[in-house]
Amino acid sequence: MNQGGRAPRGELPILHRSLLSSAAAPPADGATPLDRRRLNRRWLCASSLIATCGAALMGMRPVAEFQFIDFISAGFDMLTNYAAKCRYRWGAGLPTVFRGPCGAGVHSGPFHSINAEAFFMNTAGLKIVEPSTAYDAKGLIKAAIRDPDPVIFFEHKKLYRLPRLREELPEDDYTVEIGKARVRREGRDLSIITFGAQTLNALDAAEQLEKEGLDVEVVDLRTLAPMDKESILASVKKTSKVIVLHEASRTGGIGGEIAATIAEEAFEWLDAPVVRLGAIDTPVPYSPPLEEYHLPQVKDVLEAARKLAAY
């Protein structure tokens, strides 16, 4: 592991004595010596990336990048039994970011398409983030690096080069607060609670439903742990009908936790049962038409919203 000096102000101003472990290509020609010390091309071994926890204990702020987030399972023991519990056990913060591409929809098959948020939702001590816009991605990755505790940063691979997400970002330093959802679209008839790439499906469905006289609110969670319960409940109380939408398999997915929270704390405000939409309970297929059938699509959101509105 190489150790860098104080980082200049800019994209990652707090990366002092930092290490970025990555399976990506090494720095391009022309990179400064400081950049070369901060960016390290490591062996393609997912379990070894979790070992950056040791660098965090030595005063660094490592960012471990998985080539595909599916392989974070190789470091599950270190993440859940060490990183997540380090502060609770002996008061030591572990400022580490574990980031990588998640999700399906790009024909990557069953071993490179997972949505792993539910694997870690039941582990106290881990923050979990998944943005749906370029602005949030930049603001949240900065917030994650500056956080004193471990953050899992999911990046849906389908969003990387999507033209509709291109935007000019502020050159000034900014962060997006971890733990805060954002209402992407105001509405009064029903709410869609979602995150990541499914935010786009929700927005597309809401646009079509508006032509049918339905005013749909879309809440983008952005952070899954800690979850912004206040924003969820506020939307439920506003519309009284809710769809919880996520890409991972419906059974055991994060939607069950959200639905339970709504049932416990906003039951009197509901005019219909909470509807959950997720992938079917199979591995992600290689076949493009099978993959499309496997995942929630705009048409599925439209169908669910129409039934819910008519309840």
C-alpha cells in the first residue's frame, strides 16, 4: 500500500493520507506523483479489498472499489463482523467506503447483476447509499468519504452512461447529506417510494399517469441506511396510497421493511394496502427478453398504480 500526502483542494479535498484501492486501470499518463500514490491498482481479489479496513485504522480514508458489487460477498465476514462493529466494540471509527456497480438491465447475467442492499440492511453499523443522479452521486461520494464510519456505496451500472442523466455539476465543493431522501416529483394521488435506477421507471410512469389524471409523487430514498423514515411517512400521509419499488427480488427485499414501517406508523392514513414491486425470485437471466421479464418495468409500475388508484 502506498501512502500519499495532503490532497489539494478539489474533487476530494479531505483525502489526507488516503488510499484508493481499485480494480480499474492505473492513473493515466500525466498524473501527478501525488495522484499515483493515492490511486493504486490492486489485485482482482474482492476479499482483499475489505482489508482496507486496516488502512482506515492507520489514519487513511480508503475507498475500495469492486469491479462488480456481486463479489462483495467474498468479504461479508469482514464487513459485517468487523467493519460494522468496530466503533461499537472499542470506539474506533473506520472511515472506509466500499463502492461498486450493482444492478441489472445491461445483460450481464446472474454473476454481475446483483442488488445487494438487503444483504446488509440487517447489520447495524453500516451506512448504505445508492444515488440516481449525477449530482447526488458526486455529493454522496464526498459525504461518504468524509464520514467517520463505513459506507457501502452502490452505483447502478445502467446509469453510468445514460444520456438523460447528463448534467452540469457545480465546481464548488458540495456534499449531499447521508440519510436524506428527496422528492423527485410532487403529487397528491399516490406515492412511489424507490431508489437507484428504478427512480427513472417511477418518473416515466408518473409522467404517463399524469395524462390519465393521476398525480403521482416520487420519493427517491438515496440513502437506504439510515433510512429517511420522516420523508416516507410524510409522503404517505399526503397521498394515502403507496407503491414501494425496488429492483432486487421482492421476497426479502428492502420493500418489506419500508412497508412494515408504513403499516406500523401510518396505518390510519392509508386508503389501500401498500403495494410492493420487485424482481421475480430467480437469478438474473442472461437472455435479454428474460431479463426484461425478470425486472420491474415501467409497464409494471403503470399497472400497479392504476389498480391502486382504483382501490
